Amino acid sequence: MQTAMIDRIAAAPYDLLRRNRVPMNSVWTKEKANLRSGRGHLQLILAFVALSLIAADAPTTVGTANEQGFLTDIKSLTAPAMEGRGAGTKGLTRAAHLIEQRYKSLGLQPTGKNGFFQPFDVITGAQLRPGNELAKYVQGVDRLHARENFKLNEDFVPLSFSANGSVSSSAVFAGYGITAPEFGYDDYAALNVKDGIVVVLRKEPPGLAKKSGSSDPTVHAGLVTKAINARNHGAKAIIFLNGILDAGEDDLLPRFETSEGPIDVGIVCLQVKNKVAFSWFHADGRSVTDVQRGIDESLQPSSLHPSFPLNLTVRVNIERLHATVSNILAYLPGKTDEYVILGAHYDHLGRGQSHSLAPSQMGQIHPGADDNASGTAGVLELARLFAPLKGQLQRGILFANFAGEELGLLGSAAWVRNPTLPLAKAVAMLNMDMIGRIKDEKVYIGGLGTGTTFQSILDQAESHTAFKYENSPGGYSSSDHTSFVTKGIPVLFFFSGLHSDYHKPSDTWEKINADSAAHLLDLVSSVALRLDNAADRPTFVSVIENPNPHAGTPSGGGGGYGPYFGSIPDFGQTENGVRFSDVKPGSPAAKAGLQAGDVLIQFGDKPIKNLYDFTDALRRSKIGDKVQVSVLRDGKPVTASVTLEQRK
């Protein structure tokens, strides 16, 4: 699951309806235990309840999930040989072949482009090529004699989201490199940095977080945000330094491969050691330490201009790394050409080079037992349960394991763009992401409002479980079902909740609650069977969702996303604008006439090169602002006026 899900859950985006249907010491719970050992009769009860919904000749029950088999699959998917199932790793390929072999053993039909596989290309990272350079020279003096060259990886390192290019210009110290009008703070207020190089401190003055009402850093502290801000002020390059007050004796350069951000932020970016940057300003009679302390104490910007004509040459040469990964797709035919999709992503973070929430443990395998070996094992277990019903089901079932989810829902987006079965025949998509850490019998189900029959089906299925449900009508989230919502396919999303091991090496199989997960799989299989055999398929409903109330302050600052706009980005598109995979009904974007497929290229006076540009521009806007935007629609420019709204 993507990191953005943290914000979704912490901010409680759901209109939660908690229902404790059956106490854990109920007769049903005891019968369920008996059924798992072959002594129970719950299947007969479920079959009786289901008779009113399904065709007369359809199967009324499937077997029960096996918690030991489920856990064994998780162990296999999180073994050291799987290398954390990172995109482009041999471990992810091994996991794909494990899934493929299971489907073959069950006699399922391959439904990819190449057998069970649907390959697609992703960008997995970046590496340095020859020619990265940082040098200082004194203007007016022969550069061959006045030039000082700095050492790559010792004195400086490019950042992986940097643009490629070379800049030779004067350099200006721009404090923290922050423009935050909502806090009355702007490091660029008295500076002209057009076509120049700015040198800025990392992080932010402590007082900004206090002004935002939070103990967490504001969005202005991010490196990407600062790079975009420098670019918007006309700078051609930005150089970061730690600052002595924060770094202490550990003035470390970041490892290049662990840097995060967009593919190309549109400005040359690197970081230098303190000793390098401090030496640039000695002739001015002040130190960066004094200036930093002054800013922190007064919360007033103070840019340090060197008294001598300091000039720098910066050159960055980065190669973007590409890899081919594959979705794994298997089909169980039914009596009609309609089908239900049971899906989960099988990729994770590898060794945590990107999106790890344990920075000090980057380089260690992030096994991803819950995220999302649990969902993957769940799909495999459901395939085992349904495979014996070949030829008996009314509708087919597509078992789908997606790659590239952690990079931005790329696998599911690739499938809905190039489906291997007709999209119009998809009845519903059931997605499982992080189902292995159920606590206190609480389960989250999203997408309840996206299908007209979902409520009645879930009411019947849920009445036979001991879970406490928190249900959401909306279908948008940071997992693969979102790709299907954008195509008008009803979705249900099953999720057991976040935990402290999320996106860390400590997300291991030993912490999986296999028994409760097996109960949840029985619920999913019951829902899937009802959908498969129902006389009427659910009709898609485009849910008007309330925006996240905690996603931003009224000014658009703080730690959130700013005012409400209402577009869903196509995460598979990485540059030259932001393509909308969908526009939420009733949103400001929809009211302005924006459509799915539009590519945003301008937001007010700011050009939009990628999603990070759009996010930054939105954060800097205010509720009620009327923003002129430009999009490309079928390759032709279209302008619209969007009135931004509050996240309610």
C-alpha cells in the first residue's frame, strides 16, 4: 500500500458506521471453529441465506480458508530470496513465478499477454553517470588558476529528482529557501535569483511548525517543495546543506539511491557538506551558523550575500533506471462472459530505497508481510477455494496480482488501460491490501456505495461474522481498486488497518494474524460468490465523497494538501503535465468542466510539469481562489476557471 494511505486513515476519511454484529463468544464463533476442523455446518446456513440471490443451478457455497496455507504463502513471499519484492529485482520475478506456478497447479487459464504475465515498463530509480561536477571560481580571474573542484560523494552529491544540465552562475544564500505567505515568511522576498544558483538550508525554522499548530514539519520543509520554489523564482540550480545547528558532527551526505521525489523536478539539485558551503561565505564576515540561529530565533528571513563575487559551476548527469515488471492474471471461466475480479498487489519496497518509514534501516530487506504478501496470499487462497467450481459458476473470476502499486498503482493502471478481458464485462473488483493484521476484530471495507447491490450483499455476508466493520461508501484510495473506479467498475476494498511496522523491515510474517485473516477471506469469498451468481450485476454509482477535513489548513499551508480541487491523477504518467484519470463528481474541477483524460499543464501562473508541481501549487492556494488552469484535451489547449473549495 502506498505511503499516502497513512494520511487517509489518520484523517478518518470514512463516514464510519461501526457494527458489532456478533459477539466473539457467540454460538456462530464456536461453530466457525468447528467448521474449520470439519465439524460445523455454517456452510448450510450461508447456502440457505444465499438462495434468494443466486441462480437455481449455481453453487451456493465454497470451502473455508485455510489459515496455515495462507500463512505458508506469506512466508514464501517474504523469504530472503524475494528481496522485499522491489520493482526491478530478481526477488519480484521469483514472486511472480511462484504465483504463476500456483495458478498452473490449480488449472486456471492464463489471461495475460504472455501466458499469465502482462508485462509493462516502470522507472525504478536513477544512477549517476560520468560528468557530475561542482566547482568554484572567482569571477574576473582565469578560471584555470582560480577554480576549485569538489569531490563527488565526498563534498557533494546530486539528488535523484534533479534535472540533468549544467549551470555556471553566481550563487546566493537564500536561508531555508521557503516561501510561506500563510506564515508571513519568505526567504526570497529581497532576492533576485533569476538564472542563478541558490544555496539553502535543509528543513525549516522551528517556529513554522508551531505557527501551523502542529509539532510536525510543514510541507515547506521538503526538499522537493524547496526545489520547486527555487525554480518558480527563476533559479536554475539549488544546493542544499544541513546547517551546523542540526547536523552536529554527523554532517552526512544522503546516499544517492535513497533520495526520493519526482523523476525530474525541472531544476538542477544537489547537496554539499557543511565545510564546503561554509568556506564560500567566510569573506563576508559572518557565518552560516550565525545567520541560521538568527532566523530560528526571530523567524525573520535573512539572506547572506557573499562580499566577494562567488561563482559556481554545477553539472548533473543522471540516468533513469527502467525495468519490466508484470501483472499475473489467471481466469476461472463461468457460464457467461461476465466476470468478478479478485485482486491484490504483490510488490513491495525491496530494500527500502524509496518510501521506507525506517530511514536508518534503508538497505535492509523490507519483507512486506502485511503489505501486501497478505493480500497476495489471500488471492491465492481464494483461487484454491474457487478452482473446484470450474464450469459451475454463472460468471467467471479473474484472479489478478498487480505489480507497481508501491510506485503509484502502476500495475492496475496498466491493466485498465490495456485490459486482457473486456472491461464492460467486469461486474465488480474486490481488492485486498494489508489484510493480515486484524486487531480487536476490526475490519475496514471501502467502496460500499460504488455498487447498487453491495449493501444488501454485505449485510447478509457480514451478519455471519464476528467482525466490527468500519465501512466507507467511496471508492477512491491509495490502492489498486482506485484504477477500476476511474473506469466505472464497482469496487470493494478490504483492509485491516495501519500499524507501526508499515513500510519497515519489521513487517514480518510472525506478526500476521492468520486466523482472523482466514475469517476475512471467508467473508470475501462469500461476497464474491454472491456477486458471481446474482441475477443482476451491481450498477456503478459515482459517489460524491466528502474531502478529507484534515488535509489542509484554510490557507492551504500546514501539513496537508491545500484546498479541494477534485481530480484523480494518473500515476503512470510522470512528466509533461498531470493527466487526470478521473474527476470527482461535484468537485471544483468537475464544476469547471474538467474531464478524465485532461492533462493539466498550467495552474494560475505556475507551469505544471508533474504531480509534485501540481501539489505544490495547490498547497499555496487558498479556499475561494479562482484559478485559471490550462489543460490539454485530445492534444488541444483548453482553459477553465476553477474555484477552490474547503475540504469538508
